[in-house]
Amino acid sequence: GDSVTQTKGPVTLSEGTSLTVNCSYETKQYPTLFWYVQYPGEGPQLLFKVPKANEKGSNRGFEATYDKGTTSFHLQKASVQESDSAVYYCVLGGNTGANTGKLTFGHGTILRVHP
Amino acid sequence: DPKIIQKPKYLVAVTGSEKILICEQYLGHNAMYWYRQSAKKPLEFMFSYSYQKLMDNQTASSRFQPQSSKKNHLDLQITALKPDDSATYFCASSQEGGDTEVFFGKGTRLTVV
């Protein structure tokens, strides 16, 4: 079945430093890839999605490239802020054009940013 | 204003009892889902419904039964509760088709004692 493996946290950074959260996936399909973020007491919310291989997604300074060759989708940000502290999930979606709503989540990476 | 309302926010239940988790969405979506998040496992897909019909069921146990009385409602009935059922249950919704965003509610945290 589908699976997602991501950096085991927590990741603790100082404000202004760079972030990389590694993500690799396994699937026999042609999935859309997502990064979701979850704040305390909230449900996960979409950070961005990339439906096609070799394309890049970005939002709020975060970015990731869908690399089908290495089956990776690493999250990066050049300069983190304290407000970025949250749990980040690498997520595998269904086939492009056939969203069944079944998302496969990684375990999540806790990010803590201190001033 | 929250667009996906889950009730209650916290729930404590006795082993062997039955509970219903409520979910209503006001996003106009035609597909709704249940996911579970426990301490030991990542967020897990449980069910998907589209136009009030079951589309996908990844839950092994028949103790978990979704109930859809209206297009924007998808409740989750859990019978014969076990301590292992303790988790946060998230309701979610989306427009069906394509790679549309799935929106999540704030969850119901269930503790079975």
C-alpha cells in the first residue's frame, strides 16, 4: 500500500535559520502530493499541493518539488519564524483527477522555532 | 467561523459503551470523510462519503458506522468501545473530483476508560 516517511522530529530551530523536512513516499499510483500543517487544537490545513511530477509548490515561504525519480517531496524554507512552530505532514493523495479524499499522512514533524 | 463543526470537542466513554460523534459542514462540499489520529499512528483515513453514499471504507471493524442523515452531515457511531479506540477523530470534507483541498474540522478527542 501507499506510505510516507518523513523527518522524525522534533526539529528545533532559531528564528531566521533554514528548514528542511525530508519526505519520501511509496505508491504504485500517480499521486498528488501535499504538505499539511497542524496547529495545537486545530485540524490539519493545507499548506500547498503539487499534482504533477517535476513541479514545485509553495506558500508562505515554504516550498517543495515533486521528484518522481527519487520519490521525494522535501519541504524547505529559507528563514523560519516563531509563528511557523507547528506539526508538518507530508501527504500522499489519490490519482490526479480522481480525488477520493483518501489521504495518506506521514507521521508528522514537530517544528519548534525559538526567538 | 468554523466551517466544519464537530461535537463534542472532548468525550470520555466507558469500555463497552456506544457513542456518536457529530459532524456538520457548511462549505457546500459533496464529499465528507472521517480520519483518526492516535498517539501511536499517523492520521488514518477511515471512510469517505459522496452524496451520502459510502465510497471507501478503510476501517477493519464494523463497530465504526458512519451515518449521513443530510448531505452536509456525517456522524460516526462507535459501538462496544475499547481503550484502543482512544484517539482524536477528525471530520473532513471536499468537493469531489480533481485534486481539491480537503478541509478538516477541529476534531473530537475520545478517551475510553
